[in-house]
Amino acid sequence: MFDFDVVLERDKKSGQVYASVPVLLGCYTYGDTVEEILESIKEAITLHLSLF
């Protein structure tokens, strides 16, 4: 299993949370809660890695 740094940011205007993985270009997701984002970014990482 790999470990990746994930950057979380909250958009002050919309309130949505954005997550990205800096070392995996194009690997990002967004949602309404941190809990939702953490599950979504795990799926995004798995999908991103499956493409290679």
C-alpha cells in the first residue's frame, strides 16, 4: 500500500471541500464534508493508479 500527501482546501464562497494529491497530477475531488472527501480521494487515487 502507498501513502500519499493529500491537500484539503475549503472554498469560502461555496463551502465545498477540495482535495488533491500533488504527486498525482489530475487526481482531485470535491464534496461537502471532510468525511465525504476522504472517501472520495481514496477512490480517486485508486482509479488514478489503475490507469498506469
